[in-house]
Amino acid sequence: MLPAFYIFIAMVVIGVILYIHDRLTRKPDDTAQQDVQPPQQDLCSDDCCGTNEVCPSEMMLKHINDPVVYYEDEELDAFKGRQANEYSDDELEQWRDVLYTLKHDDLLGWERSIKKRGIILPDVIKEELLSLYNSPHS
């Protein structure tokens, strides 16, 4: 029983010595690292479509220097400067004609291309794009 007591006392003494050493050597501006990350600036705006874990705005920044790629959709350039809620039914059909002919792997690239060309996706088409992207594909 006596050896266990000596081990316990030794551990307490070592703990106190380490605590004092830490307090004496720590710089005033040192703080304990927290597991909580500081809040990041929200790069996503209201037009994030949620098709990926990463906000499309972040993906846009990643591909900012890539050239614009056309997906046989040059006719959509006529909609430059339009707001998302300013499309007629016939114009929405033009969007659908392009959207539903895209391969699943091209959906995000197409969205990126549309944004780089200064075109705003109609709200309805955004929802359909999200639905297509999240649906199982072969």
C-alpha cells in the first residue's frame, strides 16, 4: 500500500511542476486552441442552388479563369440581363430544351457557364436543375 501512495504523490508533484512550467513559459498572447472553428464568411448568396456540398459560388471562384463552355445553348445568351422571375412560358421551354438534353455530369458545368456568361437562371429552372442533379442517374 505504501508504494502506491509514493507513486500517487510523485504523480501529483510532477503535475504541479508541469503546470507551473506551462504558466511560466506561456506567452501572454497564447490561448488554448479551440476545437470550434471561427465562423466563415458566407460566400453563398440567395442564388445558391444547393446542388453540391460546396456552394456554387466557391466552385465559381475555383474555375474563374476557365473559358466559357457552350453546351449547344448559344440561344440563351439572348436572356442576358433578365431577372430570374421575368421569363414567359415559351422562354422557360427554351431553357428546358437545353436543360433536359444535358448529361448529368454536365449539369454543374452548364450552370457555371450560364453564370459566367452573365445570365441569371429562372427560378423554376433552378429548381428543376437541382431536382435533376439530385435524382439517381446511370
